[in-house]
Amino acid sequence: MKTLAIVAAIALSLLPLIPLGAQGRGPPLRVRGRQSLAFNTLLPGLPELVPRTDVARSGQLEIRGRKNTQVMLQFLLPTEMTGPGGAILPLAFGSDDAGFASSRQRGSQVGFDPHAPFTAGLPQNGRGFVFIGGTAQPLPNQRAGSYSATVTLIVADPGT
Amino acid sequence: MRTISQTAIALALIAGFTTATAHAQNSDFITAQATVLTPLAVVGDADLDFGNVFPGVPATVAVGDPTAGHFTVTGADNAGVDITFALPTDLVFLANLLPIASWTGVHNTTNAAAGGTAFTPSAAIEVSRLSTGATPGELYVFVGATVSPAATQPAGVYTAPVTMTVVYNGT
């Protein structure tokens, strides 16, 4: 038992010094927002869909991690945007409104449901791109003004 | 010693988990953003008024007449809209009916029937566009019709609602 305690203590002292990168070589997992999901101008009463393949308007995030590894993607999605005086504008995401690609080329995207975790593979260069579309649903009497909301992407090593 | 060893193992696991989390998970956000333009407002600001009509004598109000029905629409600059009407087939006084038909209409981005676009008010969509330029986001609609009182039409004040609906059409 004394031996076990010593081993555990040694392990305890070493663990913080051993980054998980030691399980595979490469940079730590990182995600960065690159482009807003832009609905631009909306008319009251007219829903507006931004496809995930819309290069100019879809939301885009970039992932960097270890090459040839899998990552788990999970969105935190808003249900509405907030505008002037606390006015809200409903926002919806369909089951194919998210996409993953190993390049920024829209044609290479693999669609997935942004409401559910999705496992993606990072390619040889360790970079991946996540795209998100959605539908804004302004009411007929929607108050004029600017609206916004936050779309968060969590990226994790599925092995942890 | 057993207690010490168990504590050490637990601490090691916690430290390991913490380290793992720090190295294997990351998050960031983007913003969803939109700018909503002015909502449409429709005001029926003048009744379609036939004045006094005589039994057996049809009466018509033309769209250019001072007593034509009049709606003012305001909204976004140069926005396309769809116009529809819910129209009565009769004006009503108590249990008496006065037939109304032969609807006429004009929509215009300036407040005058002359020079506007003629159309036939109905449940079918009439496409128009709000004004742009010096007075943006305006549209004026003028409505006329004909009433046909019977020769035995009871005297009285006959009325019925004329409802116009305008929605953006995204053009």
C-alpha cells in the first residue's frame, strides 16, 4: 500500500506536466469564429433562410487541432435574436443547417444537425471549417432595428 | 496509509481530468445578426361614400372622385408589396341589402389617383411597390365601386367594411 501511495503521488506530480498532446502530436484543439451568420436586412413578416452553403452570409468557424484526428462538435444555439428595446426576433435552425468541411470550399461540406453532437475528422493539415445557416422569422409587426444573438461552438476531443 | 493512498489517487484523477479538459476542449462564438426594416402600416383614411342614392338608380364612385375610398400604406423604402381585398357584396341596413359590385382601384406612390396603376380590387394579389426617393416607403390606394339599389330599396344608411391587406413580398 505504501508503494501504491508513492506511485500515485508521483503520478499526481507528473500529470499536470504532461499535456494531452502527448497522446498525439500537434497543437492543442482550438476553434475561432471567422464570420457572422448575417441575415442582413429583413422585412417584417417575411422569413429569411441563410443556407450553410452561402459563402457570404453563413456563419463560419475554424478549428485547428491534431492532424488526422476526430473532434466532437456541439453548438449552443439561440432561439431568438434580441433587438431594440429588448424586442425579440425568432431564429430557427434546421436539421441540415450545419456543415463541416476540411476547406472553406462550400461544395465540400458534410451537413449535420446543429442541435446534436457531431463527430468530424480533421485532415492532414489539422484544420477544419464549420458552417452554420439558419432561418430568421420576423413577425409582421416586428420592430425595426438591429438584432443579434450569439452562436457558440464547442469543440472537444471525443476521447476525453 | 490507506487513506493517504486513496486521497492521492483521487487527486491524481482530478488533476488528470482537469488537464485533459484544458487541452482537449475549446469553444468560441459567432454572432447572428439582422436588421429589420420598417413594418408596414395601413390606414383606411377615407370611406367609399356614395352619398344619397335613389331607389332603382345605380350609383358609381370612381377612383378619382373625392368620395372614393382611400388607404395610405407606409413601410420600407422601395419595398415590394402584395395587396389583397376582402370585399362586401352588399351594403347592409338592418335586414336590408344594397348590392355593391364593379370594384375599381388605383395604387400610386403619390397621393393622387391620376397617374397611378389601375387594378381590380379582389382577393387576388395585386403587386405594387412602395415609393422611394424624397418621400420613401409610401403607397396610396383608391377604391371605387357601384351600388345598385332596387326600385323598392328601403330608405336608410347602408354600410359594409372594405378591408385591404398589404404584406411585403420580398421583392
